[in-house]
Amino acid sequence: MTKILLLSDTHGHLDDTILKYARQADEIWHAGDIGSLEVSDTLMALKPFRAVHGNIDNGVLQKEFPLDNRFHCEEVDVWITHIGGYPKRYNIRIKNELAKNPPKLFICGHSHILKVVWDKKLELLHMNPGACGKQGFHQIRTMLRFEIDGKEIKNLEVIELGKR
């Protein structure tokens, strides 16, 4: 079993609460708009860290982290990208690949809107953890915590970090 902390849109912000949850995870995944190397370096020093760059990330972060990160965690095929859209409204850049070869878990950020949706057509779980940074239009900072156990994605929790 692997305990995952999923965050996005830190925009250069980390605080003690985020770090507390990061220490409890087995792996930390970031769905882009990291904002600074300080954020990624701090998280990488704590736990195994997987990330993609987002549209606000500079060239240094773009070289460090890919646009798309597809991998297996235990027996779950995972695809993380920053601008991914939602079921029935996927981003044009990835729509065809998703249809041809859907992962079991599709993760994106960008919208700052927390959303977890089962895509019945593609038979995948879509997750957007919202935003845990302080920049943007979101009112409440959020992230997600869940477990992957073999083929199962379970024990999903929304973590609210308070107002931005």
C-alpha cells in the first residue's frame, strides 16, 4: 500500500500544515504550478516526489519536471498533467491520447477547483486537488490524500488548509 499526498498550484507557497501531511505520505505528487525550486526541493527532501510543470513555472522548473508524467504506482496506471480539463471537456492536447490509451487515474491541476469525478466513458478516475497555494481565485486551499493498494485507489480524503 502506498499513501499519496496530491497537491497542485502551490505557486511558491509551502507552510507547516502542508509539510505535516507531506511527512505522513509515502509519496508526494504535484500537478503543476509549483512556483519555485524551493518548493520542489523541500518536498523532494521529505519523500519520493513526482511532478509536472505548470503554465506559471519558469524554464528551470520546466527542465526539471515534464509536461506529462505517466507511470505506474503499484498496479495503477497514472497520468499527471497540469492543464487536463475534465470528463467530456478534456484539453485538446491530450484528448485523443486519453481516448486511445486511458490511464486508471488521471490527475491535473490548473483550475484551482477541487474535483474528483469518475469518467464512465473512459473508465478512469479524474482528480484535481484544487490549489494549496495562496495565489488565485480559490477561497479555500485544498489538497488530496489517498492510498493505492494493488489495483485499488481508496481512502480518499480532502484536506482543507484554510482560506488563502
